[in-house]
Amino acid sequence: MSKLTGWWKNRSSAGKVEVYTRWSFHFFVLVEIFSFGSMAFTVREPGSPKAPAVAVAAFLVVCAHAVLVGFLSSRALDGVTGRRERPVRLAVVTSVLTGVAVLFLLCLRRFAGLEAAAAPGMVIGVSCFGCGSLVLTLEKVRHMRYVPLGAAAGSAAAVAALGLPLDEVVGYFVGVLVVCAFLAFTCGFSGWLLRTVYELDHAREIQARLAVAEERLRFGRDLHDVMGRNLAVIALKSELAVQLARRERPEAVDQMIEVQRIARASQKEVRDVVRGYREADLSVELEGARGVLSAAGMDCRVELEAAARELPSEVQSALGWVVREATTNVLRHGDARSCLIRLTDREAPGTLTLLVENDGVPEAPAGPPGSGLAGLRERLAAVDGSLHAGPAGSGRFRLRAEIPLHTRRTEVRA
């Protein structure tokens, strides 16, 4: 079962919207054939003579037009998602052939005996689906709004040119205009929605990259501030020691001792910078997890039943890493829609509990298990904590980190 549903669950939100939109337009092909093309056989006036050849010809025209419109819609969606250029030439060809199909159906109605009750529905169906696919190829709304009006005017002009009554001219104009306007709005909105979803997905990816780049810049700036002056002093004193050594002056030894001292001090400062970079603040990590998961379209709820800022620094750091890893796993694995993060000291006496639970977990893991949970267990072991992670039923995954709170507070006081 997981293989049958995996093609859907493993897609991004933008990919799911695209699949839904594409198959909706593929379904339009069947709608045009069976709802409008079949009118040539199913809609008949009482007492009218049967004309099977005319009905078959009208049906085949509608079928060919439906396939052409479906192909144009697929190419237009490729243009909307940026995979290829917009199919301008194919849109022009489809527009011309749509006009030819409408004219052919009207000629069958006027000269070959196509049912008067079936012809309007078939003409309206061909016109509206042609307009819908054409709207998908356009970028500006002001261009889209002229498509239904042009289709209605063209249909009415063709009806008038064939000498049909005035009431039919008006009926064709109003019917084609109303139906084409509705389908043009639907198709235009679908294209806009798909394009917007992909733009949001791209913006979210850029935001994540910028966050990583900003963190790298911050780390590089801290290292530069710490090491820049010390390295300059080391270079100057080393050069001075070389000059004194060439002159066989005893002060060269003192300069090298000073270089050694500065180097050791720089090493300590670098360790302090890296240690600060590697430590995680629990409050910051909780807010960051809420922001990241909410930006990814999830309903993230953070419940604090224990004061995060009153915890010892080593406990905050360990739990902060748990929140980081859990957030990464929620984003990378499955297709979560909701996530609960709860920090509490009420579930078990004397124990601080961090719970992270999310839905959308696939039945079978997508790949081999990583080393993230093992690393978290090592970090929690340093503060006498434990980690439990696994499926919680109904497609949910639960991660629970527990730290004996009183023990850690006693050690801090000591």
C-alpha cells in the first residue's frame, strides 16, 4: 500500500498542487467528449430523422478538439511552472482549429441536419474548453478577459453569416460568453494558483539558504574579530624575532616566547567562539522551530509548562539540540501537517520532559536511518537524560527526551 501512495506522499506541497491541477485538465478532455460530444447521439428532437453520418462526424470533431485542448493545457502548465517556454504557436493553432470546429458544427447544423437541440451545446462546449486552454497560455489578466468576448463574438458572427435566425444569434452569443467567461476564470485562477505555490516554495528555499549563509557570515565575522588582531601581532613579532636572531640578539627569544603566548591565547579564544557556536539556547530553538515549521505550512503548537530560561545551561543546550534535530526530521521525512512541541515537568515527578509529535509519517521509512538520534542520545547521556523515539500510531511519530531535573539542579548548586 505504501508503494501505491508513496508517489503522492513523497511530493512537495507544490508538486501535489501541480498533480491535482494537471489531472483536472486531463479530466476536462473526458468531460468535453462525453458531455458535449455525445450530444450528437443523445439529444434528438421528437420525430426528427436519424443522420448517423452527421452525428459521427460531429462527435469525431469534438473528440479531436478535446485531445488538442488537453495537449495545449499540458504544455501551458509546463510554461506556468517554468519548465519550458509558453506554447505561443500551439495556442495560435488551437485557436484557429477551435474556430474551424465551431464553424464546421454550425455548417452541420445549417446544411447537414445536425440536431438543432444538440448544436448549441456542442458549440458552447468546444468554445469554452478552447478558451480555457488558451487562457492558460496568457500571462496578463487584461489579455485573458478578451478571450471569452472574442469567442462569443466569433460564434455569433458565424451563426449570422450562415443565415440562422436572430434569436439563435443572440442565444449563441450569450451562451458562449457566459460559459467561456466561467471556464476562463477557472483556468486562469488555476494557473495563477500553481504559479504562486511554486513561487512560495522557491522563496522558502531561498529563505533557508539565506539563513544558512547569514549564520556562516556571523561565524566568520566572530572568528575574524577574534583572530584578526592576534594574527597581525604574531606576524609582526615573528618578523621582529627573525631580525633579532640574524643579529644574534638575545631579545629574539623573548619575542618568540611572546608569540607563543599570543598563539595559545588565540587558541583559547577560538575554542570559546566555537563552544558558543555549538551551544544551543532552548528558548531560541523553540521559537525558531515554531517559525520554520509554520513557514513550511504546518500547524505548529509550542506548549511550555516549564520555564526554559531557568534551566541550567547544559540542560538547555542538550534540549536545544533535540529541538533542532526533531525539527529537521519533521521537515525532511514524511508530509506533516501538524506538530506539537511540549516542554513540561508535570508528566513525571522530578523529570523534565520534551515531547515532539507530528503526523504525516510514511508507513515505511524513505531511506536508511541516520545518525542524528544517536548523537542526541549521547548529548542527553551527558546530563543523565534519555531519548525515546518511534511511531505513535495513526501515522504519527513521537520523540520524547527526559532529563532528571532535581539531580541536575543539585549538581549546579554544588
